[in-house]
Amino acid sequence: AGLTDINTITPLLVSMIGLGVGIDYSLFIVTRFRQLLHEGLSPADAAAEAGASAGRATLFAGLTVAISVSGLAFFGLDFVTKLGIGSALGVLTTVLMANSLLIAALAKLGHRVDRMSAGFHVVLFVITLGLYGWYWVYRTHREARRQTGQGLGGVLGLLLWILLQPVSAFVIPSEVRRMYEKSGREAPVSGRTGLWLFPFGVLIVPAIVWFVKIHRALDRLEVPAALQPIDDSEAARERTLIARWGRFVTRNHKPVFVVLIVAGLVLATSSGLVRLGASDQGTQPEEQTARRAYDLLAEGFGPGFNGPIPIVVDVNGDEQAPQRVYDGVRNLEGVASAGEPQFNDEKTVAIVFVKPVSAPQDEQTEELVDRLRGDVAPAATDGSDAAVYVSGLNAAFIDIGDRIMERLPLFLLYIIGVTFLVLAMAFRSIVVSLTAAVTTILSAFIGFGVLTLVFQEGYLLGLMGLDRTGPIETFVPPIAFAILFGLFMDYMVFLMSRIREEHVHGLNTRAAVEHGIAAIGRVIVAAAIIMGTVFAAFILTSDRISKEFGLLLA
């Protein structure tokens, strides 16, 4: 990264993708390792078998993600290319670590991996303390947030604050108390201990008292001896909610298939309403100073004042060309006003500023840019050596959109075609590979449909902390599609690899599906919840583009 310039959003998205797939792959391998231990294998054999089965699946899953995001390079846009290459390298590094360091660590830990359940309480406490500090800082700088618009946004942010912190405060001491009771000892803490941490953001002393009580309780308790043994046998897995859901789906596969296909197509078709473009400061949260300044300028000088369209003229010896451009635009439909041509000192370059009647994000402004390029510029340079260039934010996003649409078939052919071949190699089945590709594409279009309904059409927009609709940024769909395609394929590979493993061991198709879902379904659900939570955190930012990525990826 130090050898090249990268966009500011690239490290953020690369870290997010790497963290997400890292959690997925680790959960998958650790779960398989624990199942093999409970089946009687030694730690070394269990680690080797987990690497051969789950590790192989993560290898193919990582390849599909890397292929998907690296396909962004086909668009020929510098910041998109660097994002794709960086994400691919991050994913491949994660795969390498999961299939080497993690497996070696599991072989070393052996049966002690089941005793690590006590770490749940430690992790939960760290999260609680982090949220407490976050909220304390949030309250301290509440006035600054009101002025600058930085911080949590919308009803969703408030709900997170209301729900997450009390849960963390009361669940930890309750769990510690349960552990004491299982060991036949009197517990020094109870659920009421959470009251010490309940008045968040007021005083930090209660949080210290809460921490001391929990720390002493855990320190005095021999946690592994108090923990209930984990039953991860096949019989226990068949009793889980995920296993029952899998049996329900296989018993009622026809109506479930019809309902899901109809609901999916309804949401996916709403993506056809999408209008790609450039949202402006007018779509940002109202509390931001940039939004308030935007509204004042639009009210005082007209909507187009916030997005003037500069027309640059390379004179090339024709000094009358800028004047012809000015004459052509000042009475053009959709133009509020136009400025006189301004020359540089050498009289070689001139610029004409055009103020549209409409706001920068309006569709009428895009139509005006097309008329300037298609009518005014050719008329002004007819029979002349002068060159006219229509510039500005709208023109830039139109050019990006044109480039994306031009390269889109090649992009889709690459990620779908190569991924199809990789899955065919993994499962040795064209039907499975084709099913995975079709369902993944449908899932991606469902995400685009929801994004369009919220940010463009305005449904539930208030939950996002916004109050004004606008177009979807041109570069968001291809980037998000590459990420979504790869991540969806992750879960498909995890599930199908376990189903195939059960089928190879002699089960018929239906039984293999049910056993596969029972064995790996809860891991996939847990990984999806973690991934969705990480992505949803972007909704809490004050930036509209980050909110779009957060909702679409979540």
C-alpha cells in the first residue's frame, strides 16, 4: 500500500471483507474440528481431517471471493481496480492463515478448545466496555455531533444503544451466577449486578464496580469444571432449531421453493427502478453543516447553484469558439444562467460556467449534460479546430456509468464463468454449480432492489438517518455485486461441501441435505449474523455512500 496511492474507502472495505471472511472460515474449520473430536478422533487426526474437508471448502470459497472482487479490474477505473486487487489479496491471505496457522493451533489445543467457551464472557465484557466508552464519548461530544453531523444516525442507532448495552450489562453476571450454581457453590453476583452498569454515560465509577465484581467472580471460579459438557454429537445436532428447519424445508420443498422464488423475484424486479448518478450534499443528514449550507444556497440562488457545469474550451486558434458556446447555452432549456467566457492569460483555454435550473442529483441535470455534449459542443466546434469538454460532477459520474455499462458484460462473464468452473471442479457437478450461480445472482439483485426502495424511493429512509432520496452512486452496484457474489458463494460452498461429504459417506440426497444443514447450518447462520452486523455498522455513519454499502452488504 505504501508503493501506490489508494482511495480512502479502499482500506476500510478491504479490512471489512477480510474480517468477514476470516470469521467465516475460522468458524467453519473450528466447528468441523470439534465435531471430529466428539466423534472420537485424536486432536492431530481431527485437525488433519478438518483441514482436508473444511479447509478444502474454505480454499474454494476463498478462490470464489478473490475471483469476484478481482473482476473489478475489468472496469478500468483506478480506484475500483485497487479496491478489487486489495480485497483479493486480503482474502487469499486469510485463506492461507486459516489452512495453516489455525489448523496447527487447533491440533495444539486439542480438547481444550471446548473449554474456551468461557471466553464468551470475556469477549462479551470487552464489547460491553467498548460500547460503554463509545457511548461516554458520544455523550461528551453530543453538542459537537449536533453541529458537525458526525456520529450515530437515525432510529437504528438509538435502538442499538438501547438494546445492546443493557443486554451486555445483565447477561454477563447472570451467566456467571449460572456457572456457580452448576458447580454447587453460592454465587457472589447475580443479574442485579447489571444495575451497576445500567446508568451508562453518567458516571464511570459504577462501570468500575461492575468490572471488579465480575472479575473477582470469574477469578474465584474454576470455569472449566463448572461448564456443562458440550454435546456436539450427531444426535444432539439433529435436535437443534436449524436441523428442524432443514427437515421442514425438505418435507415442504415445493411450497417453500415457490414462495421464496416469488418473493425474491418481486424484490429483485424493484432493482429495475434504479437510477444511477451522483447524490449531492442535499441528501446528507439535516444536522450536517454542509446540508444546511446546501439548503440555504438552493433557497437563495436556485437549486442549480450547488452544481454548476463548467464547459472547458481548448481554443486552438479559434478565439470565437468560447463565445459560440456561450451563445448556445444561455437560452438552452434547463439552463438558469450562464457566465461569460473566462480566458486564461495566454488566451488558449476558456471556461463557461452553466447554472442548471435543477439540482445536481436531479435527472433533468443529467439530460442537460447530454444536450450540452450532443448539441451545443458540436455546433460550437463545427468547422473549427477548437475542442469543447463538458466537465463537473454530473459529467464525471455519467462517464463512469458509461464505462461500467460498457465493461459490464465482460465483468459478469469473468466472475460468473470462472466461479462456475471453480465450483464444478470442487463438486464435480454442473447442476450444483449452476444452481449456486443462479441463486447467488438472484440474492444480489434482491439486495439491489432493497437498496433502491430505501435510498431512491424513500421507503424506511428515516431508519437510515436520512430525510431526502436521491440516485444510487454509479460505482456502488458493481463493487457491491462483486463482494456479494463472493460472500454468497462462501455460504453455498460451505453448505454444499458438507452435503456432498454426507452423500459420499452413503446417505441418499434428502438425508444428506438434512444432515448437512444440521451439521453446518448453525455455523452459516452465526457467520451471516456476524457479517451482517459488521456491515450494518456502516449504516450508523453520517456518510450516505457508507450507508448504501452498509445496507446492501448487510
